[in-house]
Amino acid sequence: GDNILSHSEYLTDGENLFVGDGGVANINYYNGKASYSNHVWSIKTKNEILTKYLYYYILKDLEKIDFRYFTGSGLRNLQKDEFKKEEIIFPKSKEEQQKIAEILEKIDNTIEKTDKIINKYKKIKEGLMQDLLTKGIDENGNIRDEKTHKFKDSPLGKIPEEWEVVELREVIKKFQYGLSDSLKNLGQYQILKMDDIEGWYAKPKSENY
């Protein structure tokens, strides 16, 4: 990947919120010395509100902030003066602010760990799918290997000798378009819609069809 940009001097130190000034609203929390480009706003909070509390508060309303305060055709920019008029609520007790931020941060950390595990298993699955669907399994339950099994050339590369390559039309029995969206509640069978087809299996998301 590209090298991370660096600069010989820092523009800010300590806790900061950084808001990108181009495209879609986003916000990040950072603690430490940092420089930033002219397409990034740096926000420092006054003493009565914790930076991390404000981070989560703005994050909660990010879609609304994007809609209200990012304008312009092409690359949308943050309207700083209007954004600063946005009203927020926060407890006067910094201890309560701290507790709220800590709870949300724990959830963030759990999600990050879970995402890493999910991504790890996704990569394992991708590799296994590639092997299983191009080499298969022998009678002992092992993935076939060219060193121990016979393979042959095919338009899709080397494949096991017992396998064959065919066009989809040779194995598809029926290829049929669905019903009109206007058909609702005409019988006992649920209609599977486009946004129900995601993830591992197609499954209606709602009983209210």
C-alpha cells in the first residue's frame, strides 16, 4: 500500500476529533501529536465535556450531520459555521460522561476483535472453497493434490481426472423471473424480495408480507 504521510511538525496534541471535509461525513478520535491535511477539521473540546463523549455523541448523529452540514456538488464540504450551531446534550458530571464513553468503547473493542475473527475465518473459507471446488476430496476425506492424484488440463485450469467442465446451461433446469412487486398477500407463500437475498441464505426478513 501507499506509505503513511508524515510531517516534521505537529499541528495538535492530546485528545482530538478529526472530521473529514470531503464526501461523506465521518469522525475519528485520536489521542497524541498529529498533523492533518487541509481536507480535515480538528476539533478540541472545552474542559466541561470529555472528547470521547463528544465523539460518540457526534457518531450517533452522523447521518443527520451528513445530511444537514455537508453540501456542494461533486466533493461535498462541511459547513463549519452551521455545524457549530448544532445542539447537543451531555451530563454535567464528567464521571457519568466517562462511564458512558467507556461502555461504548468496550463495545467498539469487542466488535473490532469479533470482526478480526470473522475476517480470519472468511479468508480460511475462501481458500477452502477454492480448493474444494477445484480439486475436490478423495476417498479418505483429503483435498486432492497433483502429487498424489491424476489431474487433466481444462479451459479452467488443471482439474481432477474424474471431473468435467460444462456450460451453466447444461446443468440448469429452469431459469425464471419472479412475480411483480405489486403482488402482495395473495396466499400462504411468502414472497422472497431482492433485499432478502444476502449473506449465507435467502430468507424473508419480515413476516408482514
